[in-house]
Amino acid sequence: MRGRSECPVFVSQLTAGTEVTGLQPIRFVPGHRHHQLWAWTMRGMKKYRHVIETPNPGKWELAGYEANLPISEKSNPITRELDKADPVQIVQLLKECDAEIFQEEDEALLNYKRLYSESVLKTMIDIISKVQEVLKVSFNKLLKGLGQLPCYTYIIAGGDRSLVVSQEGLEDCALLGIEELRKVCEGKKKVVFIGISCGLSAPFVAAQLDFCLNNLDIFLPVLVGFNPVSMARNDRIEGWHSTFRQVAERMQKLQESHKAFILNPAVGPEGISGSSRMKGGSATKILLETLLLAAHKTVSKETDISEKCLLEILRTYERAHKVTYTQSKKIAALVKQAGTSLQKKACVYMVGWHTLGIIAIMDGAECIPTFGADYHDVRGFLIGDHSEMFNKEADLIAQGSQFAFSQEDFVKMVLPSLTALDTVLFLFTLDGELTEVEKLVVQVKEKTSNVQALSHATVGQYLPATLKKLFPSIISIMWPILFLEYEGNFIQKFQRELSTKWILNTVSTGAHVLKGKILHNHMVDLRVSNSKLFWRAVSILQRFTGHSQARCQEGLLKTIYDPEVLSDEIRSAELSKHIAIAAEKNQVVPTTLLCLLRNCSVQEAQVRLDTSPSIRAAIEASLNAPGRKRGADESDPTGRNM
């Protein structure tokens, strides 16, 4: 990056997803509502038809459905009974949620912009035309091959450490966001800045976008997220002068003149409410790769971008969804195995080669805030050369067991302590070093028989018999050969990554559902580690108790500060103080929920949690206690009284 005068820069406040796969037709399923997806080209108005199967998918789009919540925080009607599902049902329900990424807008409902909406495709074309102005060749790897320096980099709140161990608190640091952006862009004359905040909520990203807006001679700011601007977070940002919504509204006004862009198709609520690591991450990956691949393709051919070009790329992701979930039966078996390991207080390890390892690492890291998991419950490891995968790898080396991520770390720190109850999942392609895979599998099998594999192959490739016999079960995904002149190799890599992401998201989510960490489809044991999660916790408490926001917030603070008595000084403290204390405590939300439901002390609530088979069981027992009033979630699924 040094020495270049033009540099597209990416900021990722939330972990973004992986790839998608498949070129098979999508079939109708009896008893499901089928949406025909039509994308219109601006030139010629040709129709492109897409069919996705989902059961009654549009309920969340109704005007009164959980009206006080943005789309990214609503509960998805599809997964309302996820906590009662078996592994096969879990996979099916999450598959249907993922399919919503590709649904069209429904004119009978609120008509949110969707991925294939004409306005979204037009915005993508406009962004691509701007990217083309600073891109003259290709992605970083290809640029190096041509003897040119890479022109892409990323910024993430908390730095590379956040890729390995989630550090949500730094997402609240607006001034840190600006400082990091200044460092990366020093000396640049033109920067395309893509700020990613799935819920349009992260102060770290809001401040960076604001900085870009104040320096439009250098920056072209692009906001990527999945809520309408009217639903962007409007709370005061501690230590800063604007809200996220105010920044987004400024960008919205500048979009017509192409000085800023907002790319925010609705993809529907997450399968686990608020868990943007799932659809939000996947849709982010799809959008960024489509934008940049289309830009490079048209630059290389010296042609203008068209909707047809965009749709060709987007359809490869849509079809990939179908191919991935043809393996649903085997994915469900893996969910069951991983769930058994977690239920028995053992661990799940995901060992991936190259970029599949990065996806595994991020999936494991995100389980910590989502499910209140310990860092070693679900962990990913990257096998192979990782010298070009991080901004500052030194930040991860020799930082202790919590930041272990490499092959050396796995062999030295994990392998010796593996137990028969642990599950180990190997992730690889048949293009890779299969002798290395076989060697590591043999070592692991000396410790546990719970080994499974996810392999990706192209038609004509076959798993060696010596490797195949080592696994009791293999999720084997076969990809067709892509006869695409320019982008085929990129797309196949992207497909394998996204397919892996979908499967790992399903496995880690499903395992925690089976462990009893989810109530309906809510993360009732989330770690209160930043402002977004604090207010999500309050919302969950309101939903299941029916109490006011003030009472739920008071109850949450009592748990956070226990055994200290709440004083007016504590109540009036900045939110960051509450979060700093809460982030170091376990089971803050379920403890508070039991306190409010049973009108009991923190100590009594903790005893009930400790003696219950699971967190869900403890909460359900309290919800069903004699004399308790019905909560918002039971009496009014729309949440209108929240």
C-alpha cells in the first residue's frame, strides 16, 4: 500500500461472511410459499427469474411487527420455535433464514429494498463506476503477480486480535475509528472507504464515515448495512458529537450527487435475533465480492458495468445456497455431535486450511458474545501459510492460549489435551495438501473418534481412499467447473468460503441451541460487552418479563454491580462503565431475567441457574411459575408493547 496514491480501503466492524456455491436448479417444496424473484435490467428490461423456498417469509415485513426494533434486531418468525427443534429441524430452519437474502421485495408488504431491487442494483453499479476510477488491475494477489503493490486493506475495531477473540467493546470507540482510518490513509490522494455495520449502529464505523464526509476531496464513503436509514441507531455516542443515523442521513443526501453511497438491502431478521454474524456476514461478503469482482472484470475489459454482469455473479451465490444445503442430513449429524460435546462440557475445534481456516476462526470468536461461550468452547484454527492474511500478525503471535490460531498452536496447545468427548472438524479442498490433512487427522484420532470433515472438490476430483477411511462422516461438496472467462477462479474460491461459512454458522448455532443457550430464537446468555449488546439485553428482558425499559435496566444494573448496592452515582454513570464491569461477568442476562421473573435476589437466581439442566430450562421454569404474568413475547408476538 505504501507509495500508492490511490487506495480502496475496507473497514469491517463486524465479521463478514464467506462464500456460496452451486449451479443446480431450485426445486419447489410442497407446503412452502414460493417467491419468484425478478431482477430487471435497466437496459432492455429483461427479466431474470429466481425461485427461493421459504415458509411464510414476509411476516416480519408487516408494519406492526415488532415495530420498535430495526430489522436487524427483530425476531425471525421462521425460527420462533428454534429452541425446541431437533438437529434436522435446526438445519432446515436456518437454511430458510439464509434463503431470505435472495428474496425479492413484496409489494403487498412494507416493500423494503432487497438484494435484487432495481434501486439496490443501480447503487451497486454507481459504486462500481467509482471503484473503477481507482482500480486499474485486480485484487491484491493478482496485483502482486503483476509487480504492483496491493491497494486493498481492512480496518477492524480491535485490530487483528478481534478476528481471533471477539472484542466488541472497541466498536463503541468513535475516536479510535477515526485514528485508525487516518493511519491507514496517510498520504493517499483517493480512497474508496467501505464502512460495514450490519445494523447501522457501530460508533467505530459512524465516526470513520463522518471523517470521510468531512474530507470528500480524498474519500468516497460507502456504507454497507441491512437496515433502512430510518432504523439506523439514533442513541448518543459517548464522547462524540453525532449519532449513527445523523451520519447516514448526511450520506443519503449526498448519494444523488454520487459523493457518498449507502448499500443497505433488507435481508430479514437473523435466525438468532441480532446475530449479524449469520445473514449479515454472508450478505456483506456477497456484496463486497460482487462489487469488486465486477469492477475488476469491467476494468480489465475496458467496458461499462451492466446489471446483467452483476446478476451473473449474484446468481452464483444464490445457487450456491442450494448446493450447500443438499448436504443438510450430514450437516444435521454434525450439529448433533457438536451439541453433544458442548452439553458434556467438552470442546468443538474447527481446523481449516488457508481461507477456510480464517472462516473457522471468526465463527468460533463470535460464539463468545453471542452465546456467552468461553473462548475454548468453539475454536477455529488456520493451517498453512498465513503470512498474508493479517494486517499485523505480530499482534497474534505469542499472546497466550486465548489468541492461539495457527497449526503450531493447535499441535502444541490443543492436541495434547484433546479428550474423547471433543469434536474436531477438518475443513479443506481437494486442491490442497491432502498428505498434511491426513497426517493431522491421524494424530487427532489417537485422542478422539469424534472427527468429521467438510471437503470441497471440483467435478472430476476425488478424495483419496486413505484419507476417506479416516472419517466416519464427510460433508463432501462437489462444485461444477465454471466456464467464466475472467471471474471463474475467483467465484469458485468465494463459493467454497461462503458454503463453509453457512455450514459452520449452522453447526455452532445449532450446538448452542442443543446446549440450551437459546430461548425461542433469542440469545438469552449474550455477553454484555458493548452498548449495542447492553440495549439488546434490556430488550430481551422486556420481551420475556413484560416490564418497562426502566425496570429492566435497573434489574440489569443490579446484576452487573452485585453485590454492591446501586447508588445514584452508579445509575448516572456513563454506559461504558456499566459495560466494562458487565463484560467480565458470566450469565448476566439470564441471572437478571430470573430475578425479574421471580422477584428474587441475584444469589438465588444464580443458584437456580447452577442447579438447572440448562439456561433455557431455568428460564422456562420461571416463566411457568404460578402467578406469573405473561410477558411480551408470549402475549404479543409483534412486541408492540415494548
